[in-house]
Amino acid sequence: MATHATPVFVPTAHAQQDQQDAETAKKVLQLIREGNTAFDEEKYETAFDKYEQAYELYPDPAILVRLGKTSEKLGNKKEAIGYYKEFARLMPDDPAAEKLAKRAEELEGELPIEVAVASEPQGAQVFLDKAMQDAVGTTPAQVELTAGEHTLYLKKKGFETAVKKVTIEAEGEQSVSVTLTRAMISEEGNGGDAVAPIDAETSNIPTYGYASLGLGVVTLATSGTFLYLKGVAEDDVNNYDKRAPGASRQALQERKDDANSYYDTALVTGIAGGVLTATGVGLLTYHYLSADAGDDEVAWGVGASFDADAAWLGVNGSF
């Protein structure tokens, strides 16, 4: 009976397996279609779930690409990198493998990297790239940065602002250590106070300079307008016909008053315009001369101190 049963059992088993495979393939295709529809509708969580189910039923490397792209849309860069690299490993000869491997490298460069930031003394606030933003930590601190160049600002009361430019690598442990320099102007004392140093990159000196220069030019132009009106008024006075009908001493005096008023206004606006223009030129000259010195860490501060024995006002800076 065994001899006769074997030829009957084997085709039946193969038929069942083929049927299961066909059902699985049909289910996988359905899941991929549903995932594609959700992806197009920007329902990325649903799309990812559908692709993941499909890959569990049938681990086709092509599904890894869909999982990677959906992970990117969800902001899961690490997962996307893993899917792309796995596809490139399984399908090294596929035309898409090289492109996906390159995309994985790009994403790795965008991943935040923990950088240990230390200072001597400790307790300095750490600012990233722009000193006026919120602090990202206090030393010793673990700061997340992307690969590439960054500028760190370390600020601590009583010390000059430290500016540190760093280049972060995509791999390996990263650390930054800075020794702070005590500020020349003390913030200690009875009633003493000091303004924190202002770094050159966030200084408003150029803005103030251009604004002052612009206002100065406009004010000088206004002064010129009043000088022109004063000249016109003087001509009216000189050409006034006292014997003409309706002429009067009062009308003549009004013309003289107009001329004097225009002159006074021209004088005031001229002085103001000159001061504003000179101030703007001075600020811009200071700014660009400082920049030409090649010092990217220009800092300056103003402070005062008052006590029972003495009082002083000071300005300190490095140029």
C-alpha cells in the first residue's frame, strides 16, 4: 500500500504548496498596492505598515526600497539607511544599488552626532551657530550636531564669550574643550554691572552703521531742500514791489520770516545730517577694519562699577 500511496501523495502536496504560494503572492501584491496608495496620499505610517507586512510574507529586496523611502518621509533616517544598505548588500549588481548606497551616505551625514562639550571652568552655557538662540546645554554637555562645520559659543558670567569653530566627522567620538578667559571688566562688586561681550558675527554694528549713514544722507538732502526754499524766499523779498497794489510792510515781513525759518531749518537738518553721516561712516569703518584684521572672534563689552571709594566706566574688547 505504501508503494501505491507515494505517487498519489506527492502531487497532492505540491498542489497544496503551489496554492499557498499563489495566495501569498496575491496577498503580497495587495499589500503593496495598498501601501502605494497610502504613500501617494501621504499616509506614510499606513504605507510603512503595509510594506512591512508584505516583506514579512515575502522578503523581496525591492520592498526594502519602499520601506526606505517611507522611513525617510517619516523622519526615521536611521531606519532608511538600514533598508538602503540591506538592498545594496543583497542586490549588489542591481542598477539601483549604487544610488541607494550613496543616498544612505547622505543620510548618515544628516544624522545628529553627540558631541561632548567641556569648558574650564565648568558651567558655561553652550550656544550653537547663532549666539542669540536658546542655549543647547551647560558644560559639561552632550550636544547633538550634524556632520560638517559648526560654531559654538560658550558664555559664563564673569568670563569672555568663547567662540569655537569645529568640524564634526560623520563617525567616531567627538569632543570639544574650551578654556574660558576671565573678563577684564568685573561683574562683582557693590552695585557693579557689566554688559556681556558681544561677538562680531551677531553684532548689530553694520546694521546701525548703514541705518545711520542712510538717515544722514536723507537728512542732508532735506537740508538742501530747505536751502533752496530759503533762496526762493529771499528772491521774493528782494523782488517785492512795495508800491504795488495791496503791498504792505506786514506782507514783506512774512516773506522775510519765511526765508529765516527755511534757513534755520536747513542749518539744523544740515548739522544733524552731518552727524548721522559721520557716525555711519565711523561705525562701518570700524566694522570692516576689524573684519580685515582676520579675527573671527572679535568681542567687546562696556561696564561700570561704583562703590564707596571709587567709580569707573570701562570699555574692553579684542580686535
